[in-house]
Amino acid sequence: MGLNPNAIRFLARESKNRNRCERTAMIGRQGVHVPAAQLEQSLNEEFQLDLPSDQIRAAHAAGFADDLFRLLGSKTVDSFDYSDH
């Protein structure tokens, strides 16, 4: 499970409109399922969030969406997952 291009656009649009969730909870630990270049293009070119490229790529490389949510304004990110991961 994870964030596809449409979910990324939704989160970017909400962040652009200052509708940031300071507390984020995920059901299951979500991954980011878009290439790093597409993530950066969506956040910075399409939605003009002006986020540092190195931070976007680091959030992408982390493997899970936690760092991306923090980059978009979440102060806390929790996940509820039954698995051992």
C-alpha cells in the first residue's frame, strides 16, 4: 500500500492551500509509489511548494511516507499496523 501520483497531488494541493495536518495517522505504513523525479516535479513544479530537492529525494529514499508527511508540514506521524514491520 502507498501513495500513488493522485494521492501525492492531493497532499501537495492541500499543503499549498495551507491545509496542513500537524498530526498524521496512517492505517498501515505507507510507501511512496512514484519515482523521485516525478515526486519532485509534482511538489515543486506543478504545485510550486519550493521544497529543497535534497529533502524531497531523502523523503523518497526513506522507503515509507513518514518523511514526506513531515516535509509537507506534519509534526507527528503515526502508523497503525499489525505486521512485524
